[in-house]
Amino acid sequence: MIILGIDTSCDDTSVAIVEADKRGYQRGLAQIKFNILSSIISSQVKIHAQYGGVYPFLAKREHQKNLPVVFEKALKRAKISVKEIDFIALTVGPGLEPCLGVGVNFVKELAKELKLPIIPVNHIEAHIFANFVGNVKCQMSNVKTLLPAICLVVSGGHTQLILMKNFGEYKILGETRDDAAGECLDKVARILGLGYPGGPAIEKKSKIKNRVSIYGNEGEEEFEEDKSSSHPFAVARENEVLFAHKKSKIKIKLPRPMIYQKNYDFSFSGLKTAVLYQYQKSKTEFPFMETRGKKSSKRINPLLTPSLSLGRMKFSSPIKNKKYKQAMAAEVQQAVIDVLIYKTLKATKEFKAKSIILGGGVAANEELRRQFKVQSSLPTGRPTKFKVNFFVPPKKFCTDNAAMVGITAFFHYLKGESRNWQKIFVNANLRI
């Protein structure tokens, strides 16, 4: 079965051709195989970098220009014709409405011409199913050993903790109340003058040698266990770093927002503000702006400047203390990681989940992946008293792509959930 996947939910124009082994499912075999025949992504990062974020209507115009080209490239690389496509998988939400509309309009015309069914896909669910991309095999006969699962979808636009009871059966346990984790990292990177996108920039800047885990996976330090806490991380404190750093002369402590509240919601706006206050309190100079090559004497807060003004400005940082930037980047990254891991493991324990599934652009962060892997596999007697399966997509499939859309659609197709082109609409606020 040949699936055409298309995603235009944000600033990446993505088209993929996925081959699914439907016969394996019908015969009741243990596995379904997915073969990615092609996966083409046209990125707009360089275009939006000057704004420090995605400019929706500019992204829309780029999608309109790029989508037909990317579509033809995907067909050519997959070495198939449009007549070989069995159905079209399309992201209809959540996302930026102008961008989603480009994909919907393109697919409607294509489906009408080729008389193909369409499977509308939830973008959040697709990030979960990104774990089945590539050569990964979905062990359908062993679902009972994998589910229920706790899914953490964390990106620039979303941070959600989801209980997955079965394929297509979800319950949102918690989500961000303000900034998503990726959005927080983008804004912090702007404060520090590290560029856009902020997540990869902060990850690169935060790499410090001689890292030591308080749990003993890379060296060992002794910490007194808090017997009064019933949470998975019995040793954690509100302003402590779960992964400490040796020989660091610059000590920075940031809050771990909402980490001990009795819910699974997140809030990263306060963390961003704490970074800004720390930055302003430091003896280093605040970033200045340059307009048309001339330095402006006016000092501004890059977080509060209207986006229209940002389009005409270029931020640079005169800070000479690279160690300060490195320490701040490491601390804010660890603060985000601590909250994400803590709440995920707490949910895993409460709901007796058998697996942890990661998805979203932030899941490409190497330190997040490493620490999640360590925590999910800790033996009994350490902070966590359970061992669970841990799944995370290949890095290149953590960010938006159409391959994950095609794979997600396949499971809905098996349930007979296809629609004709007249019943496909954009839903920018679609919930899982």
C-alpha cells in the first residue's frame, strides 16, 4: 500500500511517500513494516530567523511556492507515479491556520483529480507515531506489553503529557498553560543572543565536559534522599540541578516551574522571565540592536518588542563572557529537562504505564534523550522504583515531517476512517 503524506502545519513544507505492509496486518502477523520511499522537507528556518520566530503569512506564501515542487521531488525520489498512490494522509491541525490551509487546498485538488480518499491526521498524534518511522517494526501482537503508555509531545508550539490506552485512544493528562518548552528555549536564546531556532542553539552552547549525574551514571555523588516525598524523583529540590556540573565557577540557579504541583500541567513562561532577570542582574551588558548596520543607542527588551519591529532589526550580543552564556544555557536546558522528566515519570508511576513515548522537535535534544533513557531504565532501589520501555524517534523524524503523518494515517485507514475531499477542513485548534 502506497501512502502520500503531506504536512504544512508550521514552517516546514513536508511530503513523504510511505509503503505499508497491509498484508501483514490482515494475516495477523506480529509486525507491520513501514518503508519510507521518500521524505522531502523544505525548511524556512533562514527566512524566519530575522523575526526570531515563524511569521505565519510569510510561511503561507512559502508553502504555496514550495509544495508543488516538493511534491514532484518526493514522487521522483520514490520512483512512483501518482496513479500508484492508494490514499493521501494530511495534517489538518493543530498548527498555524494559514499554513494548514495551503496543504488542505492542495490535497483537495489532488484528491478530486485522482479520485483518492483522504485521511485527516492530528499533528500531535503524528508526533507519537513518529516512533514507528523507518525500519522500526510495530509489534502488534505485543501491544499488551507496551500499553498503556505515557506520551510526552514537546515542541515549539506544544507541550502535552498524554495517556495512550490503545492506538487512537488518548487522554490529555496535562499541558502547558503558557509557553511551550520549545518556545521558552527560543526566547531564552534571543535573550542570550544565540540565534534561531533556540533549542539547537542552546543545546550546542550548553555542552559542558565533566558532567556528573547525581544518579551515578557518569560518576557519582551522594545526596540525601527525601523520605517524605512520594514522587519519582525523591532527591529533587525546587532549585537543584538533577545533573550537576564539575569545575563550573559560574553558579546559576533557575526555578523548576510547577514541578511539585499535584497536576501534570506545565508553565515555562516564568522560567524565561527568570533567565531575563538573571541576565539583567549580571555584570555583563545587555544585547543591543542594530538597524540597517548602525548601532542604536536605545536599549530594548527583545521579548517585549513587537514582531513587526523585530523584522527590521538584527540582534547581536556584545557579551564577552562566553562561560556565562554556557552556564546559563546549560542551566535553562536542565531546568526544562528536569520538569519534563519528573512529571512524565510521575504519570508513569501513577497510571502504571508500561512505556514512555517521546515526540516533537524538542525530543531531538541529545541531553533530554540521554537522561530519559537513564531514568526509564534505572534498577529498583534508585529514585524510580520501576522500569519501563522507552521510545524516541530518530532525530530527523522528531521535527515536523510527512512520513509520520503517513504512518499515523495508516492506522486510521485500517479502521475505515477515510473521507472524500469535500469533508476535509482545517482545524488549527484540533485536540487529540
